[in-house]
Amino acid sequence: MPNIGAYHPIIVHFAIALLILGVIFRWVSLTGRAPFSGPAAATLLILGAAAAFLAVHSGTDAHGPVERIPGVRQAVQDHEDAGKWARNVFLVVALLEIIALAAKKRSINAARVALWSSAVVGIFGFAAIVKTAKRGGDLVYGYAGGDSVDVNRLYLAGIYQSAQQARAQHDSARAATLFSQLEREFPNDTNVRILAIESILRDKRDARTTLNALSHVTPGADDRRLQTRVAFLRADAYVAVGKPDSARAVLEQLGTAFPDMQQRIKDRLKTIQ
């Protein structure tokens, strides 16, 4: 599928509206007082499940740039996990609605069981939507809520985004200055430290200083993401100083530690001359 990350907010709100209305209409339909509510519920829930699938896909497309902001990754993952759970619940609901439609002409009782099942599972789906929405709100607003922690997060994100914008505009000097400022302001943040070291290589083109700085970074044994970032950055620095064999050794060692990354590492090794 194409990258639809930019449309994530629109798709999410569309899915929420369809699914909540669908759950409400399904319960109303079971009372038998509003004949239109049954077909409406089936339509809303099936379309809503499709929208939920697209919402998760668009969120996955959108999360990369956001996750790279220091300190935000866990909030993004929590929101993403909740969204996947909500999607899965409503895929079950949609399946039950389809079963009810298929069984309607053959067995009224089977169709009614499927509809009641859809209604009950829909309640769990409603709760999953609320949880996902709360975590999405935490992600969007929890980093600028007004207390000292939130203000610091907003400040960090602002400098980071300004540095990325400067880099995109090929203003390496400004990008390097902003990443250095970020490190001064948040000296105890390991993610910020890695960004500052990466800036030494990408913006200042100083590979030797990059290697020296990386020698003082020790990723935790259980921090796979940080180990990977450091290894790839060290390999890039070795290539920049004309030591491709050292770069290969670093990547091969990473591949030994994480066998499931072999293909990604092979692709990177192909670029090393």
C-alpha cells in the first residue's frame, strides 16, 4: 500500500465515528423498535472496521518521524499497540456482521446469535477505542500540557524539529548548532546524545570525532534499538574515514547478535566499497 501517514488524523476520526455509531445502532436494532438501525449498524461496522484497518496502516506510516523525537517513542508505541487491539476487535465484529448477513436467509436463530455476539464484542471494541483515543491524546497533548515535564518535552521536540528542518534545507551549520544545543540542554538523555553524535558525522562531516564520541556510548544489553543505531552510525563513520573493513566487522557483529536483521545488514554491506 502507498504511504498514507499524512492522512492518519482524518482516517482515525472517520473510523471512530463509524464504529461508535455502529455499536450504538446495533444495540438499538436488538430492541426491534427501529427497523432501519439493523442495516445501518451492519454498514457502519463493516465500513468502520475497514477504516480501522487503514487507520492502523496510516499510523504505522506516520510513526517513524515522531518516534525519532527523543522521549516520545514509548508514548507512540503505547498508542500504536492500543490501536492495533481496537482494530482486531472490530475486525471480529465485522466478521460477525457478515456471518449474520449470510445466515439471515438460512437460520434466523443463527443470525440473531451472530448479531448479539457482535453487539457484545462491540462493547469491548468501544472500550478499546476509548483507550486508544486516550493514548493518542497523551501523545498529542501530554507533551505540552503546561507542567515542567511537558514544557521540557515540548522544548526538546521544538529544537529537534528545527534541527531536522535546517538539515532538510541543507543548512548543515544551523543543524549542527541546534543538535549541540539539544545535547547541552538534555545531557542525561541517551537518545539526545546519539542524535548529537550523528550530527557530528552528518552535519560537521567529522568522522573521527564521531568514532571517538561513540567509544563513550555503551548501549544496554537489552536495548536492541540503541545497539542497532550505534552500530550503523559507527559503520558509517568507519566508511567515512576510509576503513571499510572495520565497518563490515561492526555490521557482521551486529548480524551475529540479531540474526533476524541479516537481510538489512546484507543490504547495507552491499553499499560499502
